[in-house]
Amino acid sequence: MKRILAMALVALATVTGSGVAQVPAGNPSADLAATLEAIRAEAGLPALAGLVVHADGSVEVAATGKRRLDGGDPVTPADRWHIGSNTKSMTAVLAARLVEAGRLSWGTTLAEAFPDLAPSMHADWRPVTLEQLLGMRAGAPEDIGNLSAWGAFWANKKPLPALRKELVAEVTAKPPVAKPGTAWAYSNPSYVMAGAMLEARTGQPWEELMREYLFAPLGLATAGFGAPPGPDQPWGHARPLVPVLLKPTPMDPAGGKADNPPALGPAGTVHLSLADYGTYLRAVVDGANGRGTLLTPESWQRLLTPGLQDYALGWGVRAAPWAGDRPALGHAGSNTMWFLNARVAPARGFAVAAASNSASGGAEGAVTKALGALIKRAEARAP
């Protein structure tokens, strides 16, 4: 079965983190690793890692388990993790950077970005804007696997911008699934189309734009695309056909089947270390509070203000008891071989994330349980 990026918005209120926990003296990261190890072992995961970006500016990263279920080396806090659909908020930040640079606007339409495709577009698609695509309220299809472009993505025989533009052409040749602006639906094609708009207006691939406008300014030295490369990093694990009889299969990143096709990039192919992901989450916390230099406060407000179904631009936005007097931000991501879930509490100044190199069996539950523990640690130092 072809791997399709898993839908990534998880109910924020289901993560229980209320109640202040005491962070013990000694080595906090060692204590955190012990907490994660108990959760990992109970779920039978190859590895589990956690990140806390504290309100006081300190950062904790811990990792436990093995890089491969079949006997790989132990994971380390410096290892890299595939973040799946958590890439989407990064694509939205990239769009904001390009808007501020004058390369396009939030109101740039598909017809304006692709004038050569406009005559063949269904009339309802021509006025669809970049912001509508990033907010998943443009009427794009939910299932990318039903598109002919998905097969071309896997063949990967053309430049990535050309493949993404072909998806735009296929989707816009038919009527939108819903009238643009009237309904929300989680859609990977919507983010591929948004990425294609950025490419069309800049003449640069999304990957180059991400490196130039996001990774470099934030100093995310470990950030890249696809499965983390090399034998000295965690491997993702494919789901077994018969879970009760078989274990997940470690997927060699050099084998061509360890991630979704590269053309899916804007919807979710980024990997990086948890420390670097913490740098990104700190930028989100700061931006939500009107601080930082990555974007203007006005751009952050646009990115983090929910539209339909409590979804902003790459983040779910919902009230949570542990988040204080303002809503929390949340998102999860999986390519079916990795799973990462993140939470941000702007009012209390902290962010957390938990990740596993498996999305099988009890991975989602274990990551959610880990998030609860991480939130309690963050609460211990939060205002």
C-alpha cells in the first residue's frame, strides 16, 4: 500500500498536563529519559524522545530506546526525527517570510500564480488564495492517493516543482470539493498547492526556499528532507501487515521507501533534531507573544489565528486547561513510519514535543502519554 501522510491534528484537550509536577534536582534530562523509558517499554516502541522548551528559556531533550528495533544502536538526544505534518506550520512561516519580502501576498490567487494554467482551471479555483490553501479551506481534496499526480510523485522522474505544478493542474481542472472559503478539510494536496504557489512566484524549489528563509535564519543545522540519512540515525519502522504476529520493519533511508515521495515536501517531509525543533518552537512562542525577529507581530497573528474548525495556518488552536488564559497550539505528524506530536502554550511561554520512530501499535498513545509528562515538567517552571 502506498504511504500517505497521516492526518495530523489531534484534540489538544485530550492531553492531560494540568497539575504542577516538581522537576527533581540532579540531572533533569536523565530523569526525563527515565520517564520516557517507562512509557516506551510499556508500548514496545523502538525509541521515544521528548522535548521541553521551558518558559525560562531552558531546554530539555531526552531520548530512549534503539535506532532500529532489530538491534540498532541506542538513540541519542542529538538524533534527528521525521516530523511529518508538523512541516505544515513551517511551510506557512515560509509563506509569511515571502509575503513580508514582497514576493507574493496572502491574497495571491491560483490564477495569478499560474497564468498558464488559468484557462484550464475550473472557474471556482481561479480566485482561491494562498491563505485559503494554507488554512485548508480552499476546497482541495482530502486524499492525495486518489490523484494521478500521486503516481508521478512516486516515479519522481521530473523536477519537484514540475511535479507539484502537475498536481495543481490536475486538482484545479475539476470543481473544488466544497465552495472555497465555506468548509474545512484536512488536505495534503492543499499544502502541496500552496508550496507550488511559492515556487511559481519565486522560481525556486520549496526546499531551497526553506533552507534560505527558515532553516538558515533560525540556525537549524540538522534540518533536512525525507528520512534522516545514514546508518547513525534512527530508522522509521513500517507497519506490519499482521500486527499480532509480526513486528514493525526498520526502513533503511537509503532504500527509497523510508518516506513519502519528495514532491509531497510542503505537506510534510522535514526532519531535524529535537533541539533544533525546540528552536523553531521557541520562535513560535515568541511570535505568538509579539517578540522575535523572524516575522512581524502582524504576520504571526495571521499565522496563528484560527479560521474554520479551529485550524489556523499549520496549527490547531484550541483551549486547554494547562495552556493558561489563551488557546494552545497543537499538531501531530506521521508518514506511517514515524510519529511526532507537539504542543505550544503561548500564554505560559512553553512548548513540548514527543516523537517515536514508529507509528505502529501503541505509538500514538505512548506519544500522547509522554506529552502529558512533558507538559507537567513545563508547568513546573511556567508562570
